[in-house]
Amino acid sequence: MNLEKSLDTIPIFRQVGAVADQMEMETYLVGGYVRDLLLNRPSKDIDFVCIGDGIRLARAVSESLEEKAPVSVFKNFGTAMIKVGDWEVEFVGARKESYQSHSRKPQVESGSLQEDQERRDFTINTLGIAVNQGNFGELVDPFDGVKDLKRKIIRTPSDPDITFSDDPLRMMRAIRFASQLKFDIAPDTFDGIISNASRLSIISGERIIDELNKIIMTDKPSYGFKLLFVSGLLAEFFPEMVALQGVDSVGDKSHKDNFYHTLQVLDNVAARTDSLWLRWAAIMHDIAKPATKRFNQKVGWTFHGHEDKGARMTPGIFRRLKLPMDERMKYVQKLVKLHLRPIALVNDKVTDAALRRLLFEAGDDIEDLMQLCRADVTSKNDHKVKRFLANFDKVDKKLQEVEAKDQLRNFQPPVSGDEIMAIFDLKPSRVVGDLKEEIKEAILEGQIQNNKSEALELMYRLAAKKGIEKKTNY
Ligand code: ATP
Ligand code: MG
């Protein structure tokens, strides 16, 4: 690959080189951008390392730009950032770092380019390309990063034990890069993760979930989860998921391994959508199976109520993992709670009332729920898979028919609480809620149509039974 030519596709590299030449500073493009360039992947941000003061270089580069870009300085880190078009361009002076055991904040002093490359997490992230005019486009690769890119290997440039103990977040990053790039982790690097897994406790939940979500967003998230599980990292922050693993047997009756089943469901969902939260619903759908597992002589293993218990566990797990507690959590909780319902609708004798209820409860998330249910079919028996999926097609059709007729997925009460209070001159009270609820029930049960006139008529009848009178002047 002709690096000079590749760099010349964006003017920023020559420009930074020219400014650095004027300041007589050796400067290199480094890290993720170089890695992604060699892998022919799109990159989000551009990092430069210079021998000298990175903040001074950033200011001079900003001055040299036609459209002045403000410099954001992060004094504590000795770095500075400029936004150039869509690019975030970061500058740092070459440095070496030393760590103390209780924190991932290193002591920093200036160092050589090689020392700066050595402090980086993985060999594939240590690569530098010179941008000064004299050696523009020259690759600097003291740790065989290019070889590891070719062999598809994640490896630390120095002793993995020290690398991971210094900054345990790197363990999550190792698995994240392996998942994103479909790379292996070198055996001694992986051993380093296993021995330092418990050090993850000094990393903030926000940083961990950030990496985890990137793993979840890869093409085949099961790969990352298997690495997290085998290394012992998953147990550090998500023990409920680890508890899914394993098979119990009584006599010749065993249940399936719910960890590997969950990963299959997650991969199935990932093959169809980019939605992080539908992927989270897949991760969570069977989370309460260990807690609800029973053995019964007649029927074998059961997990009664795991969908309800799983929904109840969802807020606690989301809070602890620093996931959002807003409508995204509620969405996951809803899908967990409802994930068995479409199966119950497969039966030919299923009533319209049952279909209406599911439409009412799932609302606009009914398609996502059906996707989760299809993904949940992980049998190895092709005939069974075909039959189950055909059954879901039938359920889909029935749901569509009922929806066309009754419009329930965005159910709005045809008579509002305010109207009920105005008609009967009532204060906000239990009886208002009761009337609303009974009207909704009658609609779902199919006793009345989902429209205002039938709802009002029923409301008057119900009110009369309760001895409530209409306001005289209404
Ligand atoms: P991406 O931007 O796709 O997440 P990246 O490699 O650019 O990947 P960044 O987090 O942007 O990752 O970091 C830029 C560079 O800084 C990395 O390539 C690596 O050289 C170095 N780096 C980042 N985080 C660490 C860390 N925790 N320990 C050591 N080096 C790191
Ligand atoms: Mg980056």
C-alpha cells in the first residue's frame, strides 16, 4: 500500500506536517487511524503524536487553517483537540507513563516516540506514520503491528500482566477490538486478561458499558461474549448472565444451556437489525431462568414465570450497569415480559380478544417483539425451525387482521378521564379510573367496538349501575 498516496486523500496530514516542520517538531499520525487505514476500514478520529508540546502544535495548526477551528485543551491529559470538518483531530506530545496500583491514572513524563508507542494498548494500535516533509508517509512499527494486523492478532506491545494491571479497561478493549475486527487474542495476552480480570473493579461502570455496547453492536456479538465469559470478565460485571451457563440433569432429563442459547438468539437478532436495544432484549429475555428453574417428575425442567421475573429484574440490572433508565429500559422490560406471548397465539383456537390484548400491550413494539420471538427459535432440527417460523407467520397475519379491524396498537381511551369527570361532575377519584378500565376491558374483550359512541353508551350504562348521575347541565 502506498501510504503517501492514501494520506493525500485528506489535506490535514500535509498541513500538520508543514506546521510541524516550521516548529521543527517530529510528528506522526498514530493509533486507530493508521490501523484502520491499513485495514481499509472507515475511521472516526485522527491522532497525532509529536516530539514536544502537543498543545502548542495544536494551537499552531489551528492558526494555520483557513477556517479557524477552536482548540479544546485537556490540560490534565496534555492533549488538545481541533474539529476539522467532521474530523476530531487530537494532538499529544510523546510520553511515557507509570502507574500506581489503585488507579488507572498514570504519572506522565515526556518520552521518545518509541516510549509513546509502547504505552499504547495493542501492537495494532501502536503504528505511526511520519508526516514531516522529509519522511512523509514513512511507517514506524517497532512492535510488529503490521504483522499482527496480517495475522489478525490482538497482542500487547509489552508484558500483558503489567499492561492490564496498569489499566484494566484495556481488557475490555482487547475483546472489543477482537470482536469488531474478527481477530484472535494472542494466548499470552489472553492469559494476562484471565489473571487480571478482578482488577476490572477499579474501572467505572460507564467505561465498561461503553465497551460492552460496542461488543454488542458487532456483527456476531456471541464471539465477544464468549471471550468475556471464558476470561472471567463477564462475571465481574454481569453475574446474572454467567448464571445462565450450565446444564442440569435429573435421570435422562436435561435442559438446554441457556447462556449459549441466549448468545444464539442475540446473533440471530444481530443478523437482522442494528438496534442496540433489541439486542439488549435478546440478552435479557431468559435472564430469570436460573431463578425460576424447577424440576418436576412428570414434565421435567420448567422455568415458570421467567418472563415476569426477568422483566422485574431489568431495572436493577440496567441501573447497576449504568444503562439508561428511561423509555429504552422500559422497552427492553416490555419485550422480556411479552416474549412468550406470541407462542401462545399459535393455537388455531386463539380468540381475537387474546390478539387484541397483545397488540394493546406491545403497542408500536409489536414487530420488534415478533423479531425477538423468531430469533428465539434456536432448535438444531430444521423441520422444527421451519414449523415454528411458519407458525409465527400465521400469528403475524392474525395480528394484522385484528389491527386492521380494531386499531389497538396505539390505543387511546375513546373516553378520557377528563371527559368522565366533566360529564358526571366528579373529582379525580377511583371511580373515574374504574370506568376507564372497564371500557378498555370491554373493547379488548370485543364486547364493544373501539369507538367513541359505543364507549359513551357503555359508560352511561356502567355509571347507572354504580348509581352515578349525569351532571344536569351537561
Ligand atoms: P476507536 O476510535 O475505533 O475506538 P482507537 O484505536 O482509535 O479505536 P481510541 O480510544 O480512539 O481508540 O484511542 C486512540 C489510540 O490511543 C489507540 O489507538 C491507542 O493507541 C491509544 N489508547 C487508547 N486507549 C488506550 C488505553 N486504555 N491504553 C493504552 N492506549 C490506549
Ligand atoms: Mg479513535
